[in-house]
Amino acid sequence: MADTLQTQVAAIWARTLAVKAVAPDDNFFALGGHSLLGVKLLAEIQARTGIEEELKLSDLLEFPTLEEFTGHLESLMAPSEESGSL
């Protein structure tokens, strides 16, 4: 699943940033990203992945590379211990 999610997110980053491809260690801001593009990017990722928790610009600031950001998304998508049944 990780490769699929990273591939999907990389395609969204590439479209948003108008670049041909995004490597795992590429930084959103180094590729020309800024806060307005970040908001657009987060909205599309939210819609396409179905992540329930709202993504914030601070997530992108804290996890600026594709690999870090995808890892963050995976942690949000993973079932939490709190949501388990007793």
C-alpha cells in the first residue's frame, strides 16, 4: 500500500507543482511550492485518499519531502488504538 499511496501522492505533487516527476526525497518547497499551492495540494490529497482527519498546511511544513509526507499520511490512515473495540 505504501508504494501505491506514494505514487498517488507523487502524481498530485507533480500536477500541482507543474513538474514531470517527484522523487521520494524531493522537497515540496524546493520544487517551487508555496502556501497557496500547499492548500490546493492538501485539498486534492484529502479528496483522493479519503483521509478523515483534516490535513493542514503545518503538516506539509513539518513533513516537506514526499517520503516524509507520505509516511505522515500512512500514520493518519492507520487504525489507532483508540478506535479499537474493547
